[in-house]
Amino acid sequence: MANKKKAKKPKNKYKNRSGHMSKAFGPPNPQEGSLLMQLPQELRDEIYSYLFFSTRISSGERAFGRIDHRRIVPIPNALALLRTCRRVHSEIGHSWLHKVLFSFEDPEAMLNKLANISIETRSMIRHVRVSGCPLVLSFEDDDVFYRTSAALKLLPGLKLDRLTVMGGRDSMVCYETLDKLVKHSDGWKELYYLSHNSTFLGYKDTWPSWTGGPDADRYLRVPQPAGWQKILEDRDGPASCPSVAIYRSTNPGRACSVLHADLRVPFVQTLAAGQNLAKFGKMEDAALMAAGEREKEVLVVVKRGRGLDYEEKEGSLYLPYGYDIRGEMPGMTWKQIKTELDNKYEDDEDWPFGDDDEEEPGLVDAYSHVDDYVWPPLHFATDE
């Protein structure tokens, strides 16, 4: 007689690992006594949205000096609402990913967090802010500076409503970073580029012309926003109506002032009489570089054309001129790249990817408004 298979008992999804019923895994409690749950669903959704649109999740290390870096952590219990009860968690679902601002102190921190989640989850994120300081990698004893535009290429599936990039200290690097973002990057519908001063629009290009090739004019400025507007129209087509606008703060040295419409003015550069593009970039803008003017914050707002698929794609083309980290380690994910470099430079005291000391207490990222920001003190050092 053939052995009869015993019928399997249906699994109880609300049992814990020991097999006993657990409140933590029980069915959602209707919370009929809760004043919140007595509100219409539409009002609860409004409350959830207000909370998460006001929430910032921060990570990375902020530079307070050349060797003084402090780990930044989110405010305690920033996502506590998701853990209050199963009904609230069920009602919110993944919608919080569309609303919170993910803020990173550098491109490495952004990659460490966003490259290690699924493409499906990454594609739900809508708001990211990252410092535009270059990501420094070493290959065969050569230091290579990879801009934020290259880091985005390692995040397929990204399709942000807004990417905010905080410019670094070096004026020429700031200009080049934004230039590369406008020319080559995807994954965002709207780009906010913030600079703590106006010098990246007024510096004199001192890059040696003898380098030749595509690097010869890497830092050469052109009148803006017209230059970036043309680049964007070439990418997206003028019929899609892409746009670039520049604003300068009216309050020198006041952080966040350029975000307020009543504390900023539009800014446009033009060629002077008898001036050509080559001369424009090789001459300092005396008005912008003057004391009291150079200290004014700048906001550049870049909007992609309408109706475009701006999602960052897997296997996208490499950036030109050797600026793409994938060109040095083709076919690798960020996790693989970082692991290989960590192993290669394990005993190198100057290696920039030092392991975070999780035991060291982090600096809480306190803020009044989710878009508020703090420029690291290193930005204002006088040895630029």
C-alpha cells in the first residue's frame, strides 16, 4: 500500500519563529478607539504626507576640517510612525519613499545607501540631496576625481522628481560638476545646484592649455545660463521646453537665503562688446568676484524637457574622457567596486573609504525645514 503523504497544515503568517502567536505579527488592529483612525482616510493620508514631506533621512560624514570628519545621523525616530501599528504601516505602505528627503554628505554615502537596495525600491525615491564634492578613487597610483554625474550611473532605476547637489569648495570643480550633470546625467526631472558663493560663475580659467585634447577646455566658462540651456535643448529637443535659470542671493553669507524667492534675484551673463567665448572664460568676472558679491549664494535650477523618459538606465553609456568609474572597473556594481578597492588599499592610511566607526556617536542632523542646509566650515577656509 502506497504511503500517503500527510497533508501540510497551512502556515499561520502571524506566528513568530517559535511557533507561538505574537501580537507583533498579528492581524492589523482596527484601532477603533483611536481619534486618528476615526478621521476619513483622505485626512489621514494628508497627515501622513505632511509628516513625511517634512522628514529628512541623512547619512555620511561632514567635513569640519581636513582631518575632522563627523558622522551625520538622522533625527531619532524619524520613521517611527511606520512602526506604531500594523494598520498605520499598511495604510502608508511604500508611499513614504516618494516624500522624504534622502540627504547625503558625499557621493560615497549616496552610493553606499542607494546602490545596495533593489531597483524597484530605488525607483520609488523622489527626493535626494547630495554634496557635490568629488569622489576620489585611486587606480595605478593615479588619483581620479569622479563627479556626482558618474555616481548616478551606478544607480539604475533612479527617477527623482528633484536632485539637489551642494557644490564643493573649489570654484572650477563646481562649474565642471554642474556642467557634467547637465550634459550627461539622468535619473532626475529637476536639478537644484547650490553654491555657497558666486565664484564658480566668475573665476578665471587657469587650467593649462598645453594639456590639449578634450581636457584642454574642461574648466572654461561660458556665459550662463545660455550655455547650459543650449546643452539641454540639444539633449531633450527645444520642443520639449527644457529650462535653466540662475538665482543669486541678496544676502551675502546667509545660508539658505537663495531658496527664498524674496531674498534672491535672477542672474544672467552675456558677452561684453568685442568679447568672444575664449576670452570670456579666461578673464575673471570682476563684479562677481568683488568683496560683498562673491559671498552671495547661487542656485541653478535645471528642468528636463516635458514627456521625457529620464530614468537612469542599466548599461547606460560611459561618460567621456575617462570620468566614469565604470570604465576602470567595467561590469561591476558599486558594492563590488568598493570591496575591491577596500581590499587593495586596506593598509593605506590615506585611503578615503575608511570604515565608519559605528561606536562613535553621530552628529544629529537637526533642522527646522526639510530643505534647510548647513555649509561645512571647511568651505570657508582661506586656502582655496
